[in-house]
Amino acid sequence: MHIGVLNGPNINRLGRRKAQYGTHTLAEIIDDLETTATRLGVTVDHFQSNHEGFLVDWLHEHADELDALILNPAGLTPYGRSLLDAVDDLGIPFAIVHITQHFKHYGMDALDIFREKADIYVCGLGWRGYSMCLERLTEIEAA
């Protein structure tokens, strides 16, 4: 099984905004995911960009390789329509992960255009949310 992990704008700065996002860096999250992937016997590819078009391009380039996807759209959450279209076009299970409780910061009416299409939606579990998504995606694929 081959799973893509995409991270949107500013996720490369994790560890610097400690009060809101904790102390884990993106590199530490990737290390944790690699450990989890090894335990589960799956392959994980990681990509982060601050530009929506680069995320879409990465998905197009890897579309035929991926069995599932984990996505933290970050700042693209309310309006990243081209990214949502690219993800939806893959036709594979995908998980949305937010490090913090998204609605705590933006209110209960916060727009998340990805949530209705996601097979898995995790928010507020910090860096652990990524590995939890990975574990659940492997269960969905195995079923």
C-alpha cells in the first residue's frame, strides 16, 4: 500500500508557533509517520508546499501510485477548491488532519470544504492525528 501525505501552507513552520500547534516540527511528524508506516508495512511519500498549485501538481504526478492520501490543507481549508478537485479526482480514500481543533479557532461555522468528502476527519489530536489517520486508512484498504 502506498499513501501520500500532503501538507499545505505554513506546516513547514510547525514547532515555531508552540502556543497554538505544539512543539513538534514537520520533520518529527514525518519521522513518526515513517515509524508507523514501517510497523504497518506500507510506503509513505511526503510533500509540503505553501502553494496550492504545487500540491495539485504533486497529486497529478503521483495519481497512479497512490492507494490513499492524508491531507492537512492548513490555510487552504476554507477555499482550496482546485486542491479538493484534485483529491476528489483520485478516487481513493483520503483523510483530513488538522493539528488543532479547527472550529475552536474559527468558530463552529468555520468553513472546511474538505470535510464532507473525506473518509476520515481528524482534528485536535496534535501531531498524533497523522499516525492515527495512517492506521485507519490501512484498515479501510484492508477491508
